[in-house]
Amino acid sequence: MTAAPGQGDAGPVRGHGGDGGEAASGFPTRKAVVTGASRGLGSTLAGFLAGAGYDLVVTARGRAALEAAAATLPGEGDVRTLAGDVTDPAHRKALAEAVGDSLDLLVLNASALGPSPLPRLVEVDVDALRQVLEVNVVAQLALTQALLPALTRGRGLVVAVTSDAAVEPYEGWGGYGSSKAALEQVFAVLAAERPDLRVHRVDPGDMRTRMHQEAFPGEDISDRPLPEEVAVPAILDLLARRPPSG
Ligand SMILES: NC(=O)c1ccc[n+]([C@@H]2O[C@H](COP(=O)([O-])OP(=O)(O)OC[C@H]3O[C@@H](n4cnc5c(N)ncnc54)[C@H](OP(=O)(O)O)[C@@H]3O)[C@@H](O)[C@H]2O)c1
């Protein structure tokens, strides 16, 4: 096992090693970054990508959960785990260094819901709102900026994970929803500015995850689909078809 180059927070590396080179088969490898890959949609998607032969750089704040999730990934590709917060510039730099020269797929999945239970806007703690915007908007763009050279070389696909709360005025969802609305506009403009990339905003729909449970504390959410039932196939379909940005 080796550490990602020059990074103190890097976790184990599994697989054939090297940087963006070739798998043992001799075929070029494809590389993806998945944020928020310690649970929920991120970890499930990472599993499908690893099974499809992608090399992965995965991140989340909680190191133990991230490494436990990475340890279950199938396939023979490299899996680099970098624990850290996407709002931390040093962490974003570490992710860019771990990626190396070329990147095929960036999944901007890590996200903050804000306080639970969800407060009405008149009661919102503005510092908590600022943090939600920092995670869900500013850090998403900043990470994309950090990875742009590699995405440009890889003619990469960027998937920004959004929510119907970006467009629906659900009571209590004003903070999170406005952050996702801003996220959508940021990545719509990026798509217009960078037609050489494929930039997509994907609403995964309701999913049975920790975030969803925190949004509906105490409620039975067992009727919501798991990420692998709807959201993951939708993202894999984008990857397979590579339609124009949208
Ligand atoms: N679940 C739903 O019903 C639903 C519906 C619509 C949209 N979405 C969107 O789908 C995406 C995935 O949601 P999910 O339900 O799978 O959420 P989840 O189960 O809560 O997982 C969130 C992941 O993001 C990581 N994360 C959170 N804040 C982070 C930060 N600042 N830096 C780095 N990593 C961070 C978490 O790990 P750590 O806490 O250890 O950092 C975790 O790995 C999100 O963008 C969410 O907004 C979800």
C-alpha cells in the first residue's frame, strides 16, 4: 500500500498503482472522483463504477466510514481514499493531486442538508445557512475548478447531484433548496461556458439514505427507493450515452 502523492490525509491505495496509466490488461483505465462516497448514493455509485473497471478517488469527512466503504468495492482498479471536507482548499488540492493528469468523471455528490428538523426560513440560523451554501455551492465549484485541467484532458463528465427542492417551494427546505438552485445555475452556466465538457445536473429523487432520514426525523422512510434502484442507473446511463450537457 502507498499513499496518494504528497498527502497526509490520504488513505490506502488498492489496485494496480500508478497514475492514470494502464490496468494489468493493457487497456487504458478510466478514472472517476466521487465525493460523499462513505454512504448513501456516493458509496453505492462508487461500487458500480469500481465494478465497471474505473479507478476511483473517493472522499468524505469521516475517515473510518470512508475506508470501510472503500474496502467493500469490487474490481481490481485503484481506489484512493482521501478523508476530508470539500470546503477545505487543502483537501481539494489533495484530491487534484491524487487524480493526476486526466479525469473521466467527477461526481459532485457530497452535500449538506443543514439543521434537522428542517427549520422554516424565518427561523433559519444564518450561520447554518451559510455553511450549507459553502458546502453545496461554493465547494462544488471550487472542486471542479481544481480538477478542471484533468477534466479538460479527459474530456470529462461532471455530474452535479441536485434535488427537486431546487425548484419546489417545500416548507422547511428553503436553505437546502436554495443551495441546490444555486448549484444548478452554477453548473448550467459552466456547461454553457465549457462545451468541450459534459456537465449534467442530476436529481436522484427520494432515496432511503441518512440524509433523507435526517430530513424526515422519526418517520418511516422504508418506502423510499435505495440509491441502486433509480439514481445509480440514471447516472450510469449518462455515463454510457454521454449526451450533451443538460
Ligand atoms: N436522499 C435523498 O432523498 C436525496 C434526494 C435528492 C437529492 N439528494 C442528494 O443526493 C446526494 C447524496 O445524498 P445521500 O442521501 O446519499 O446523503 P448521505 O447518505 O447523507 O451521504 C452524504 C455523503 O456526503 C459526505 N459529506 C457530507 N458533507 C461533506 C463535506 N462537507 N465534505 C465531504 N463529504 C461530505 C458524507 O460523509 P461525511 O458526513 O463523513 O462527510 C456522506 O458520504 C446529495 O447531493 C443530496 O443532496 C438526496
